[in-house]
Amino acid sequence: MTKQFWKEFGDLEFMAKRKDHKSYLRVSDLITRFGPPSGSVLDVGVLSGVLYPMLRDRNSALEYTGLDISPNVIENNKSRYGEASWVCADIEDLPFPDQSFDIVVVRHVLEHLETYKEGLSEVARVSKYLIVVCFFSPLGEVEVIRQKPDSVYVNTYSRDDFVANIPSTWQIVHEELVQDPHRDNHILVMKRAS
């Protein structure tokens, strides 16, 4: 049910109200700090597209592609930000060749999957240089898989298990908690090992 829920998701006003969430700014800061000065960015799970104007305003040399499983979300973003590229696809089956993007951002997506492993593997496959993953709650000591009735997964993953499942070609170069009145977020920045 969870993929179907997100495919049909249309409450874009709900997500737009959260544009001031501190994790958006931190993700943008971390891309500037750790990413290349130019290149391509794939933003997986765009919803209201809030990250795009932040990145565009900071670094117009970045070529942005936003991806979401919801056709409604993609059409809304195309109408608001027609200059960017928008793709409707599933994180577990990304329609791009290996190492297609310099940077891949995954914010508040992996915790809504039945398991993060396939999504993480696909993100690592299509990223050439940098991956920024942001969870909507801190990674914990144990994995808690929960699904709301007839709705979405809202999982909390074990940090140790998550790190153990990062492909060996990637290494964590930065990790932080972003404190926010709504909910603390956990961000990991990974670079492809040389």
C-alpha cells in the first residue's frame, strides 16, 4: 500500500508549509560544503520541490533533476519550476545509468520504504561523487518497522545496520542531527571512496 499511497499523494500544500524545516537548509549547506562546485544533482522524493530553489539560488552551476513516485508531485513541480528536469520514478528502480549524477539527495524517503536496502543500493549506483541522506528521525540502536493501517511505512532504522549496508565503495564523511521543533532529523553525507 505504501507505494500506492505516495503515487496518489496530492497534499502538496501540507508539504509546502514545511519549507522552513531546518533540514532543507542543512542539506543545501552540506552539498555546498562537500559537493563539487558544478555538476548534476538528483533529488529523490521532491514533494513540494523546496530544495530546488535553494540549490539554484546558491549555485546556478548545478544541473538539477527532481524525482518523485507521484505523477501529481512531478506535474506540480514542472508547472512551478519548468526550467528544471522532473522525473516520475521509483527509488527502487531508478531509470538512469550507473554514476549518472555527481550528487544524489534522499530526504525523508528511505524511512517510508518497506526496507531501505534496495533504495540505498540504487542511489549508490547512480551517484558518481556524493550522497546526502536525511532521515526524519534519528537512527537508533534497533530497527523499528511500522506501517500505518492502509497507509505508509514510518520506520526507524538501526544506525549500525544502516552503516553496514552502505555499499563498500562509499564512506561516511559527515554525520549530524538537525534539531527542529517538529522532529529531529539525522543526516549522513557519503563520498565514493577513492
